[in-house]
Amino acid sequence: MRYATFNVLADAYIGYGDYSRVEPELLRPGARTQKLVQLVDSLEADVVGLQEVEEPVALSLLAVRGLAARRVARSFDEAFLLIVR
């Protein structure tokens, strides 16, 4: 069984850290969603854990065929999402 985990940086937290090494384009709200969906879909992992997942991102991931997800914990506007193939 293969596992993968990522902290996807919730848009709500962008103003709280030093992201000077990140392309400004990727810091726009929602800019990382499609790339994240493509990454998770391309992984050969059986289980994927994602931290700081906001609802629009979770809904986009649930649209990928063959994935089932469960919100494990929630704080503020984001959650930890566990995805299983």
C-alpha cells in the first residue's frame, strides 16, 4: 500500500507566512486547486492525506473518479482530508 501526504496551504492562511519563494501567481485564491487535483489524480498512492483543505478544493477532489474522501478534522475554514482509492 502506498501513502502520500501534503499540506496544501489554505487560501485563508496566505497572509500569515513568508511565501517570498513562491510564484505570486500560485498565491492567488484558488490558483493551486487544479494543479492539486491533477497531482492527486496522477499519484499511485492508495491513501492521500491533505492538510489545510478548504471546501472548494475538497469538492474538486471529490469530482475525480475512483476517489473517496472523508473529512477527518476541521478547524476554522479548512480541514484534514483523507482520500482513498
